[in-house]
Amino acid sequence: MPKKIPLRQCLGCREMKPKRELIRAVRSPEGEISLDFKGRKPGRGAYVCKSADCLRLARKARRLERALSCAIPDEVYERMEGEIAANE
């Protein structure tokens, strides 16, 4: 029997994709927002495709803020866009 591949929904394009193809945005127990490229950091997570377009769509619709249940400052979004651009 083949191994089951976990799927997650991208907050930008709203497509279901394998977990390994997405980047996890994490709100740590201390309230800090960061990107988790390995998928192992503790805290509340939300998933976005590895493209700046999906992050832009999620930001415009405030989907990350709803998923992580907190307000996200503009500096955090800019840092996230920079990290995604560096990893592309």
C-alpha cells in the first residue's frame, strides 16, 4: 500500500497541495510570526505556496491574520516576501 501524502491548503490560491511543496507561516507560543521552511517549528501554522503571488493574495484577503488569530504588522509581511524571494 502506498504511503499517504499529507495535503494542506494554500491560503493564497486556495489549492490543496502536498505539505512539502508549501511554506508554513508560524505563530509561536510567544506570539512571534515567522516562516518555517522545514515544517517543524512549534506553534500555530498556516500554509502558503512558495511564490510571492500567493503570499500577496493571502495578505490582501487577510487570510494569514485569520488563520493565525492575530494581527500581522507590515514589517513581517515584507520579511516573509524577502525570505520567499531568497529561496526561489
